Amino acid sequence: MEILKYEMLHTDTIIRNNKTLYRIRALKDFNDIKKGDLGGYIEREDNLSQYGNCWVYENCYVYENGHIDENAIIMRGSEVFGNAEVRRGAIVIEDSKVYGCANISGKSFIEESEVYGYVSMTGNSIVSGNSKVYDNVKLRENSIITNNSKIYGNAIIFNNSYINNSEVFGDAKIGGRITVLENSKICGNTYSISNAIFNGNAYVRNNNEFLFISPINKSDITIYKTTNKNIIKVVDTNLFDGKINPTGIEIKEYKKIISKKYKDNKELKDLYNMCIKIAKNKFML
């Protein structure tokens, strides 16, 4: 008969949200756990599988119908409760909370953040930096949500997209190495699969409120509306100047930069000016 992985200590309890939780103690060696090691607290055995290498570490709590399975781990003050599931190789650390009916699997990583509602996380998705992901959001394929970002509604983030200090909501679908930065908002029925970069107060509610042009002189150009309806910004990856993420430039200033940068190359200058003209027509400037 296989030895159980852990036992619940009925002499070591704690109250969490009016629930009595019991400390767990390892009954055998597995992963980095040694027989006799103390873990965190669970309400009942259904909260933590007796199989695999899953574990609830000290100062962590799993209760109600929260469930930890396979090789998932909960560490450093984190909580899983409600009907949330954390499975496979997922990691939840640094005072994070996973609750509601959230389903976290794959090699997903949650750090110092909240994930709740009916959220589904798979692949190598990351939520960190005091971010919140909730409602019916789906995170897939190496998506990164960080730095106080909020993702909610029916949004889908996938395929290496990166959201930093911004919001994505409504029915927006963001994929294909999209980058959203600095107080930007992508929402409504926006659907984008490209290398577009939105940096600096972008406010895009549908596909009519941004323009992605590539390649132009080996450059990806994103032109988009902002929270100020009178300002259109441009991100041109040829204007990185050593920055990891180029800053959005107002379209008037961008035209000046292009005129100066390509003053000796009429063909390129005309090509960029054509892009600017297309954007102005699109946004009725």
C-alpha cells in the first residue's frame, strides 16, 4: 500500500475566513520536501492531492473547494480558495490570491497578484506585480501581465503578448507578440495578431482605432488613438534608440523626426509620409 504524502495536524489549526484550517506535515520525501517537514494549512484533504509533487508551503492557505494537484506549488503567503484549481506545474507565490472558479495550469506563474472569477491560465503565462486578472479572461502561450495591469471582461491574451501597467478588457483579443504599455487601454472588439506596440495612454476600442504597418524599412509601425481624442501616437521600432520598448510619439512630432532622419533618402521619406497620410485618413485628422 502506497504511503500517503502528508497528514493533517488537528493540534495545529488556524482560522481563515471563518474556516478552520489544519497544518500539513509530510509523511515521506518527495521533490524538495523531506519526511516530517511542515507545510501550510488546508481545510480538508480534498484541497491538496496525495499524489504528485504538489505542495502547500508554510504560511499558505488552501480552503473551501480550492484544489492543488499534480506538481503545482503554493508558496510565500499565498491563498487558494473558492472553487479555484491550481494544477500541473503552476506556481503561486508572494501573497497572491487565486479564487472564484479560476483554473490555473500548465507552467503558469502568479506572483504578488490576484486571479479570480472564471479565469483560465495555461502555457507559461505570467501574472505579477500587483496585477489583477478576473471575469472570463483567458491567458495562453507565454502571455505576461505585470506592473499593476488589469485584464478583465472576456479578454483573451495569447502568443507571447506583454501587458505592463495597462488594461485590456471587453472582448479584446491580443496575440502575436503584442506589447501594451504605460496606462494604455485596449478594449471593445479589438482583435490584433501582429507585433504591434501600444505605449503611452493608448485607448483602442476596436480595429478602427489603430493601424499596424509592417515591414517598412525593416520596421514595425503602430499608430493608435489615445485617451486624449485629439492625440494620435506612433510607435516605430526603428526609433528604439537602445530602449527595450519604444515610446509612443505624437504623429506631428513623428513626421518631423522622419523628415530629418531620411532627408537624404527621398524614397524612404516618401514611404513613411505615405504611412502618415494613410493614418490621418483613417483617423480623419
